[in-house]
Amino acid sequence: MLVDSHCHLDFPEFAAELDQVVERARAHGVKRMVTICTRVSQFDRVLAVAERYDDVVCTVGVHPHEAAKEADADTRRLVDIARHEKVVGIGETGLDYYYEHSPRDRQTASFRAHIAAARETGLPLVVHTRDADDDMAAILTEEMKAGTFPGVLHCFSSSRQLADRAVELGLYLSLSGIVTFKKADELRETAKAVPLDRLLVETDAPYLAPVPMRGKRNEPAFVAHTARVVAELRGMGSAEFEAQSTENFFRLFTRVSRPAP
């Protein structure tokens, strides 16, 4: 059994064959898929996908790229939307200093609003971070002191220092197809070192297809390739790692129902 802890099934890349994409995931043992909201103003289309399939759930949030455009997505609005039974997390949110599509102060304000929503609801925070390690570590540390909250740094590709700090704060790391890429040696070392009970796997589909699918549109079925590589890195059998990462997922995403045996 596998879980794709982060994908974007509402994106137009899947519109023409969404049923087939979900069926292929099921055929590869993917029992749960979390489709991630990137704009609260488009939450309805994210929710529509989650409501269409019993094994798909969703989040509510604003990607840092969109923070300047979604200024009305405050903590109260996030908390209100998160009451829906299909909503299992807050985000994705965070800091992206690589593209900086939104000013840093707007990203920070949005990020803190999401943290407050995660704290209030008890739902896990889904964190995007790129080229912002110092500020990310500082904000997470400061906010955790103000009141704990669950969360995961998704599609993790940052420094070992940030990984260690996140784990110290009680957060999880989710590995995407990046860990299979040829030049990702530093990330592979991190993947070997992080405590096993803090690791999840994801696709971030339709992006970042893992080897040997690189260059294709990514989809949830491909999470099996990422899981296999991480298992090999850690000297484990694929089934053993799949079981552990799946257990980690359900420990974090407590609102997600477990499939029947």
C-alpha cells in the first residue's frame, strides 16, 4: 500500500483523463491521494475532485507564489473551509525565494496565517520551501514556541540543516521524484539520515516525474518509483518502506480514513 501525500489532480494537465489517472494509481497500490490547494479562490475545483473519488482527499491553502493575489485568505477563512470533511490539511503555504512571484512580506504574512489555522484546527500544515532555509527555520521555530502544530515540508530538496531542524520541531519531510534525479546526491544523503518515522513520499504531480519516468507528465501511480529508490537508499525492502511511510502518513494526516484491510 502506498499514499501520494501531495499531488494536484485539479490541474488542467489531468482534465482529459482524470478517471484513468486515478485508476492507474489504484492499480499500483496507491490507496490514498491528497490533492493540494494552491489558491483559496479555486478551492471549489479542488474539492470537486476530492468529492468525486472516495480515495482522494484535499487541503485548503495558498501557495507562496499566489500570496499577493489571495490577501483575503486569512486564518478565519482557512479554518472555516477546513471544516469540510474532505479537507485534511492546511496549505500548501510557505516561502519561495527562487521565483519570488509574491513579495517576501506577503509570503510571510500568508505563511503565518496558515500556521495559525493549522494550530487552531489541528490539521497538518503542508509547507513549500525553496531557497528560503534561514527564514523558514526561523519562522517555524518562532511559531512552534507560540503553540505547536503538525506539519510536513513537502517535496523536500533543501539543506540537511533545515531537515534536521524540522525534525527537531516534530515535523515530517516528504520526498518527491527529485530524490531519484542524477544530481540529487545531497538530498539522497539527507533521505538516508532522516529518522524513518518522519518520512513521507509524494509525486507533486503533474511535476517532477521520477526516474525512469522523467520527462513525462507525473501522476500518482509514479510514487512507487520514488518509494523504491528511498527504500534502496535506506537498505530496506520496498514493502517495508511502503508500510512505514504509509503509517507515517496516517499518523500525520489524522482526518484521513484508513482503507479496509
